[in-house]
Amino acid sequence: MDQYRAANRAKWDELVQPHLTSGFYSVDALRDGTRRLDPIVERELGDVSGLSILHLQCHFGLDTLTLARRGARVTGLDFSPEAITVARGLAAETGLDATFVEGDLYAAPELIEGAFDLVFTTWGTICWLPDLAGWARIASGFLKPGGALYYADCHPMAYVWDEGEGACTPATGHLKAKYPYFHDTAPTVLDDPDDYGSDHKTENTLTYEWAHPVGEIVTTVARAGLVFEFLHEHTEIAWALLPSLVQQESGLHSWPAGTDPVLPLSLSFKAVKPT
């Protein structure tokens, strides 16, 4: 395991227990059968009943199990052993039929057999991956002819803004860029104890991320043999990426009233493998 992956995995291992008890993740809603996917994915994904789904970078499996409750046959993959242990425990507790595999995304073809109707990957995924072309080839390789890759995540432009308190207040014309937009083989090094999903302060503060602009995302998916059915840019996002964002009734976060210009916060697409 290289130093980047080891540091990132240590961070995500530590975050599992805080997330398990965090209201952000709504584990109790999974237990009582009322949990839904976020509104962007709900609008776009459609009926999954009867589909075979591979959920890449599934964390501790909440969306995986939500898809299973809707009648899909689901396999979740994550590199965190702590996350996979909890995911398997939740599957046993709820009686939902899902398979969870521990392993690195780039090793997925060696760990998982078969082809799927849908490869599903959402929210905070590709920023942890140095090789996006490899990711796209793996996703495409797991699809049956006619199957689709569904993706939703932070818009690459939104990742560039300084998330410090008061750094981004677009209503007053103050936007400060801090992070790269274009890809570099050298990662962006972050040293931060904060957690987007809980109040927990991590001991493992060091992580490594890679920027992937829109052009790189589209090109790698197309070169992997997939055809875009849609690509949407949204002015909302599933978590409070910036302190100036305002939570809406839907639970999504968006720019405050009066923001000009309104800039994209998230990106989603569906790309199909030709028959």
C-alpha cells in the first residue's frame, strides 16, 4: 500500500464510527425502512428493482443497502476494512441482501466476478483516485451490454473554492480559489482534522486528493466505450461543502439568495455501454 492510500484509508477507517452515529447519514432511517437517496440521485436514477448493481467506494454501505431495499441485487466495494465490517453488520441487522467486498478500487476486477446492470458511484469518490482513466475502464468492464454507469459528485469547479469561514461569500462578490482545477499526478496534500459528516476531530488528519476537471471525466468515460445519456450540472450539493451554502428543505445545500453569478456545485451523469 503506498503512502497516499495508507493515509487516506487511515482517515476513512477512523470516520466510520462517527458517521455511524451521525444524523448526516441517517442510519436509523435505514433501520426503519424510510431512508432515501439524496434528492439529486432520487430524481435521476429511476427504478432499480431487479437490477444487479455494483456500488464502488461504498463507505459503510448506506446507499448500497438503500438500493437493496428497493429490490436490487447489490455488491458494495470499499478499501476501508472498518467500513466493510460495519456494512456487513448493517446488512445482517436489517436482513437486506447485499454483498460487501473489502479492497482497493483498482483491484476490483480481481476481487469481484460477473457483470452488472448498473455501476453506481456517488459523492466524494474520484477525488481519492490518481488514475481516472483506470477507474473508467474498470467501471465499463463491469457493465453488461446495455448497462450504465451512474455518477454524482461535487462539480470540479466547486472543489477549487476556499472552504475557510468567510472565504467564499459570493453574494458580496468574494470568492477565493484555493485548490487546483486541472489534474496533476502529484496530489493535493490536506492536513485537516474536520469531518464533513460529524463533529468528530480526527487523529488521522493527513489526506491526499487529486483534481479531475470536467473534460478529463467526460473523455475518460467516453474512451472507456460508454455513451452519455445525460450530463447535468447542479446548483445544489448533498453536503455543506462551503460554510456560505444554505441548506434547503430538500436537505441539499445551495448558494444563498442574491448570489450572482450562480455557479455549479455538483455534476451527475449516466453513461451506457452499447449493446
